[in-house]
Amino acid sequence: MRWLAPLLAALLLTSVSVVAQEGTPGAFPVIPDPGECRTTPPTAAEIDALTSGGFASPTAAEDARRRRLRGPSEPAPPEAVAGVEATAREFAACLGTGDDARLFGLYSDDLMAGIGVTSDQLDDQIFPLPDGQRTALLAVIEPRIFADGRVGAIVIVADPRVYSPAVPEFLVFVEQDGRWLIDDLPVYVPVPAADGATPVAGQGGDRGWGMSVPDPSECQIAARDIDDLIALEGTPDFGPGAPDRPARPVWPESEAADAESVAGIVRTVGELIACGNIGEPLRAAALYTDGFISNPYTSLNLPEGGTVSTAPDPDEVVAVAVHYVRDFGDGRVGAVIAVDSVESASPVYPAFIIFELVGDRWLISEWPSTSYIEDSGDVTTMGPTMEAILVVTPTPATGP
């Protein structure tokens, strides 16, 4: 029984490392002009022909493609890296146009056939950016090539329409008609079983994307009381009588975290993983702030009656890496946490998580939403004047 769902579905792992490689040195972050979105989106007739009028069940061929993503990979050759980075930059530029349908021109035919968008939905893809605001491409992390010639990479963007200060995605690219196009978003689909067998997670040997496996002995923190946790879950951290919520963190106001903070984040994630792997959810719960636990939009899925299953599931999670750690200057630090889980067709599940320094420990305080913000007044300033703040040097690799 999974207890700390949904967050631990992404974070209860087995080891942590921090990765220095955050894309081509000096190339990121960038704020591309929307005019760099030069792709020609498919016509209404082409969309309908590709999608066959809506969602369809995955074909055997699609299942086979996703199974191959669980196989070995190696660093992509320079020409493929350049092509993937160019497409990622245009992806960020097209996001900046406010017309998400422009992104379809960067999707392969196979991806278009599977996403289920029909021509009558094209007008629903308009999400204008506030005046003077821009999207940014923050990093393209370690493009790696699979046996079928496709390339996977962690792509991180900042979008002022989104609450989270950073939106990481694991994208799979394929070379089609002389350029690299986005071919799959595998993190959102379950891994297909081959002949009824459960696929084995992990890459074996060089996992890639900085993934590593830790030691369960890292679980040292004292367990929280189950009754205290249940009481906290019923107490919202905002609204009448609640303390003021912190301001929404925004990427342009962040800078690369120092080595001490990075080490603290790595320690917390590593301990969270270790506690989950040995079946100690109450210890894992001690690595969250009270505000996270009491937030009605996040849940630890506490069991009724206070009974907690402590049986570890060795197949649930495998490895993790910490990327691109950012200090927001207000006591909070955010990081991209990349996970390898058998439950996803993707070898990488990235999420941007925010930590808060409580005493001498960094605790998980927020998992910012990647949904669009309805209130246009609650957005970050990502205009050209912010470019000097965005262009920074990533923190060097730092171990626990």
C-alpha cells in the first residue's frame, strides 16, 4: 500500500546525486524572442488526418517504442545535441507566442497521432502571456540516445502563465525530415508490459541524467506521530485565521544555490528515499513542513485509524538525481528532482520541488502547480529587463 502518494510516487527513491551538466555551458538560460517560433503548425485537415478524430488506445507499435525507452542509452552525439537544443529553444519561443497550437509544428507525426487534439479544438489553445512577459529556456540536461535512434533529455522552461517558477519535462526527440522533433511525452503514461512481464526499471551501469542509488542507512530522522499528522491534515495553512502564505517564488528572482544549501537539499532527498525504501513512512513524513502537510491541495494520504503499512516495495522506485538548485533569497530553495520509477514508461520523471530551511534542515515545503494561473495579475516578470538576472552560472556538482 502506498502511503505518501502522490508526492512520494515521485520522490521515494533509493539515492541522490547532484549533476553539474545543465546543458551546453554558456548556452542557457535564454529568453528567446517569440519571433524565433518559425515552425509551421499543421492545418486543420492535417490534424484530423493524424489524430483520427480523437484519442485512441496505444497500438502495439507505440507500446514497443515506449518499452525501448527502458533500455540502455548513451550520451547523444554533438550533432544530435545541437538539434535537440535548437528544437527546445524554438519550443520555448513558441510557448512565448501565447498560441500553444504553434507547438504542434514541433511534434512528430507519431506524437500528433496520439495526443488526441482535433481541429475544432485549435481555438482552445490560445493562452496569451501578460504584456511584456516572456518565456525562458532554463536548461536542456544531458541529451541521451536510445537504441532506436531517438534522444531523451530533461528540458526546463519558465513560463509566466504557470505558478511553478520552473517546469521540467522529459521529452523524447526523433529526427524527421531533417530536424529533431518532439516524439513522446512518456512520463505521463504507464510503462507497457511485455508479454505480461513487469518491465525492469533503470538503465543498468550508466543510468544517465545523473541517476544513482543510495544506501538505506541514510534514514536517520525520528518518526513523526501519526496523530499529529492526522490533525495537521485537517488544518488548512491558509484562509481565515491561518498564517499568511509565502509569496509565490519566481525564477528571475532566484540565483544558483551555494554548496552548503545544495548539500542540504541532497541530504533531505536522500533521506526521504532511504526511509521510503525501508518502509518507514512516519520518518519520511518528518521531512515535510507542517505547511505542506496541512495544505488541502497536497495530501500524505494518511490511513484511517492510524495504521501505517511498513512493508517496503523494492520495485516501486529506483533512483534519483538533483538538478539545477536555485535560491529564492527568502529562506526557500527549489530544485529539479529527477526520478526513475518502474511505473512510468519514461526513465526519468522530473518535478520542481521547493524546500524551506527549518532549524538546520531543509524540509519539503511546496510542490508548485504547473497549471496556468487564471489571475493574470499573479505572474512573474519575465521581460527582457530580467535577462541579466536569468543568465547565471549553475552551481558546480556537490555531493551529500
